[in-house]
Amino acid sequence: VTIGAIAGIAPCVIPASTWGWIQRSGPCAALTDGTLIVGRGISVASTAAGGVQVAITTTAKNAQEIGVCLNVAGSTSCSLVDLMLE
């Protein structure tokens, strides 16, 4: 469930009681939800928490395009994406 705008992608789980680092731009690994397409936009996944999916073209909250897929991995693995949140 999307609550608001995406802040970025964390390289690992960040417990609520600690500080962490969140990437907002550049190449990074992102949890794949479904099948991504190299060179196509990505958006926040609608089913996998913390994941990305092929960019959708609706007015839903998760429709914001957040980057581009650089290298595809299988669903539930990490694909290489180029984040463009800044």
C-alpha cells in the first residue's frame, strides 16, 4: 500500500529505532515485482512492499515514474535500476 511519495530505496532493511541511508538517484538494486523491461520506466510496485514494477499509466498513487530499468532480474530478485527522484 502506497502512503505518499517515495523517499528513495534503502540498500537494506532500516529498523525504526535506527538511522539509515536512502538512495534517491543513480544506479541501484531494487526488488523486482513482475517483469521489468530494459530501458522502460519503473514505478513503485503495487503488490510487493519496497519493490518496483514496470511504470503504469494511471492516476493511481503508485503511478509516479521513479526511474528506468538498466538490467532485468527475475521477479522477487533485485534488478539494476537508475533512480531519478531528484
